[in-house]
Amino acid sequence: MKIAILSRNKKLYSTRRMVEACQARGHEARVIDTLRCYMNISSANPEIHYKGENLTGFDAVIPRIGASITFYGTAVSRQFEMMGVFPLNELVAITRARDKLRSLQLLSRKGVGIPVTGFAHSPDDVQDLIKMVGGAPLVIKLLEGTQGIGVVLAETRKAAESVIEAFMGLQANIMVQEFIKEAGGSDIRCFVIGEKVVAAMKRQALEGEFRSNLHRGGSASLIKITPQERATAVKAAKVMGLNVAGVDILRSGRGPLVMEVNSSPGLEGIEAATGKDVAGMIIQFLEKNASPHKTRTKGRG
Ligand code: ADP
């Protein structure tokens, strides 16, 4: 197969591993800088041009679109889908996953457990919002945040009010979530490929910190997940429409709660913690599933 990897940087661990895995399995891999793709959307034959060349002949595309280039990256991805190239994840699903509120709404609609979550726009509604989600302690999250930045634990109602009002004053979109204390500063990253959890790791926050992000100094270790956790992760990926997803789960007193579903999960942490060839499993998924014009949405949306 000829596989395009949409990535801004060849040297990133995940990008490198995808290239290695393609080559190890006898495929041709090409890393394409998303922001250097330009498109003719007026022609009947959708095309993508790249540094003067007309890109053709790809069997599959692996979109790895960073949060900062979501807008342009999804347009490039859509163009590949319109050309009939099989995407690892469909752009409609990627767009869903990028929107934290939309994701949680979709998950809750399909009965996937999530922490009690609220959101409001007006400072006039803050007091009632806090009451609605069960009062302090509360986690307040900036919707645009990643890697744990903009995730705040407010221990008291007063603190929660001040933080929410401050964020609202800055015109930032936020959500307010019950604090899952039982998780003990840890979460579980389930790596889902094609309706299976192929690897899972536990991330534990530093002492005195509740955010377990590896970027915040958290440490990763191998974990055995329960059948219920496994089923929850698979269902969450399915609800989002993602073939490949990183599903983040909190262990709560009332069972697994999905915090977030990531459409471009990193490979470095999970491969290091589990010793598994996750990149190879992704390419195997493409081998089994990639055929032209096979997406559910065909670039619509
Ligand atoms: P980001 O997308 O920026 O990583 P998350 O929503 O994943 O933000 O939150 C960062 C970390 O904070 C999580 O990995 C988890 O350890 C912790 N956390 C987030 N929400 C909650 C919550 N409701 N209860 C307990 N811990 C939480």
C-alpha cells in the first residue's frame, strides 16, 4: 500500500513510528506536511497539490492533525476523503472529538458514563451551575485546553465561583465537572483500534497534583483493565465514529467514566509503558480495511 501520513513534523515519535511500521510491513509511507497541501476544490476531480506535485495513488491516509491546525487540517483530510483515499479516522469523527462538549453530549446520549458536567455562558448562572453539578470540590476546564493546561481544581464553592467568573471575564469557554476523588490523581488511557482495546496504561499524577498528564510530570505504567472498562472504551470510540482512539477513563465509585476521547493519540507513552507495537497494529488495521471510497461519510460534514 501507499500510505500518506499527514503530519507537520517527520521527527515526532508517533510519525516516525508510523513510517517504520509501514516499512516493516512492506508498504510505502510518505510524510506530508498538512500545511503545505493546497487544493483545487472547483474541479470535478478533487485534487491535492503538494510542493508543485499532484498527489495521487494513495491507498490510505493517516491524519495526525494538531489542535492548533484543526481548521486547515480537517479541510485537507476532507479533500483526501473526497478523492476516495481511506482515512484512518474520518474527518467528521475527528471534528467531533476536537469539541469537548460535543463529545461529552454524544457519549452521554448513548449511555456512556461520564463525570457530571455542566456548562453555562452567563456569569449570572454560575451559582446555579455549581449547585447543578453537585457543588465543590469541582474541576473547571477550559474547552480549548490540552495537556492539562486550563484544568483547575476548585476545593470550595467560593474558589469555584471566582475561577469560573475569571474565565468568563476573559471570554473563555469552560465546562464544570464533578471532581472524581476516588481516581486518586490517576487515569487510564485505553488505546482502541477497530473495536478492540489493544493497549492500556495507567497515568499517575505527581504527589500533590490531580492532573495525570505525562506533560505535567505524570508517570505511566502498565495496567490490567476490567471487562467493563474495556467495553466502555470500545463503546466511546464507536460513538465518536473513530477507528483509532485514545480513550481516557477515570475509575470512579460508580464505574468507569470517560473523560475524553482523543482522535490522534500519541504512541510514545503507550508503546513505552506496554512494550507493544501499537504503530504496527494501526498499519495492520489499514491493511484489513483500507479500500477506495469506503468511508461512511465520504468527506461530508
Ligand atoms: P486535557 O485534555 O487538557 O488533558 P483533561 O480533561 O484530560 O484535560 O484533564 C487533565 C487531567 O486532570 C486528567 O488526565 C485527570 O488526571 C485529571 N482530571 C480531569 N478531570 C477530572 C475530574 N473530573 N476528576 C478528577 N480528575 C480529573
